[in-house]
Amino acid sequence: MPKLAAARYGKDNIRVCKVERDEATKTHIVVEMTVCVLLEGEIETSYTEADNSVVVATDTMKNTTYIVAKQNPVTPPELFASILGTHFIETYKHIHTAHIKVTIHKWTRMIIDGKPHPHSFFRDGDETRIVEADVIEGKGIEIRSAISGLLVLKSTGSQFHSFVRNDFTTLPDVYDRILSTSVDAGWTWKTLSSVDEVETEVEKFDETWTKARDITIKTFAEDSSASVQNTMYKMGEQILAAASSVEAVDYSLPNKHYFEIDLSWHHGLKNTGEDAEVYAPQSNPNGLIKCTVTR
């Protein structure tokens, strides 16, 4: 006998841009985000019995997102996601969980003649700030904040050796190499009871995002890395030390490989080991290293 074991549905890729205008200083703040809304609750009959009376249309979710963005602050995104998710479970009594994902796209204020321009911005890379908020009726609000797509590289200060060897192994020990990765780092906050409690933590969200980013970059640059595994653990433990309301930190770091090119076939040209200067960037396959650090 078949049974619907789990179900959620919603609207993905809701594109929102909000311009906040300070009339006193004539300065604008631009926030561009992509929002995903997924709802759970007493919706099983829409799947099993073609009963649309329990369906909140995904177009309604899109319109709600625009209206909530107009009527409420969109920064920090942790607060906006909590407000939006709470709206759905309070408005629709048969909806018991709202999963909200907010991706913030980076706009950096232009500096013109040494001064910040009041209303002009540029896209400073593909890095995004992500928030996932699960608003669960009777339980509270679970929030994970994250950095995604932060591309970093250092040309020395990384090694990888003394790993397991057997008759499947061809990788040589390396005592100096290029290290590059696209950082995906997240941190999970203690469960908050309501939007009101989220508001009491508002200052911590931006502050912790900045600290986590700074710790990631500084540790990446300065650590004499024995492995990606060890370096990412050091990042995680520092973020936990810096943010008392964070319960866990997770990292996913794919290797962006740069391989030495043996050019000795060309008149003995040296380009390996200490003589390596020209490398071949690789796409795939690539190493992928993940970890979660908790208290």
C-alpha cells in the first residue's frame, strides 16, 4: 500500500531588488536577492486525492515575498527570512513549516574621486551571502547563514604528503603547491523562538558574517597548510570561538587544481619543482573536502 512519506512545494528563483533611500544624505542602499519558498503541512491530499483546496499557489508565494520585502527590512537576510517564513505559518493554519532560502547577490558601492558614490554600484565577483531559515510551528526558527562562491588562491604555503599509499596510488608527495578553492562555509545558530527573538540577535548576524569571512581569508592565507582538512578545521574552531550563538560550522572546499607542466622536452627547459612557474589549471575531476565543527 503506497503512502506519501514526505512532501513540500513552493516557489523558487524569486528575484527581488530593494532600494532603500536615505533622504537626509541622498544615499541609496541596494539589496538584490533570490528567494526560495517551500511549505510543508497538511497538504497530502493535493498529492493523493487531487485536492487543490489545501494548496497555497506558488504565485501567491511570489507576491507575498514582494509585499513582505516592501513592508519590512530585508537586511540582515536572517531577519527577512524569519519574517517571511513566519508569515506563511501564521496566515495558513494548515501550513506548519516554511523553508526560506535567501541568496544575496553582491553589489559594492563605487568609489569616485576617492569618495563613496551615493547611488552607484558594481558587481564585485560571484560570491554570495546565503541564509536558510526553517520556521517550524511549535518549535521555533532554525537559521543557517553562509558564504558561497568565495574563490581564493595562494601560490605557496600548502603541502600534501604522508598519505595512504598502495598499488592504486600515483600521486606524489608534495611539499609546496598552489592551493585554490571556492569556499562554501556555513554556520548554524541556536534555535530562536520567534521573530521577536531573531530581532534581539540582529546585530550579531552581520557581525558574524564579517568575522567568518575574515577568519576564512586570514587562515587560508597564513596557515602553513598540511592539508585542506586541517586548514578548514582551524577555520571552524575560530568561528565558534568568535560567535557564542553559533552551534556548528560547516565547510565544503573543492580543490581547484593547478598542475605543473614538464617542459624538459623543449631543450631541457626546467618547469617542475622549485623551477615551476607555468601551470595548467584543471577543471575536473577534483578533490572535495567537507567537515562540520561543533562545540
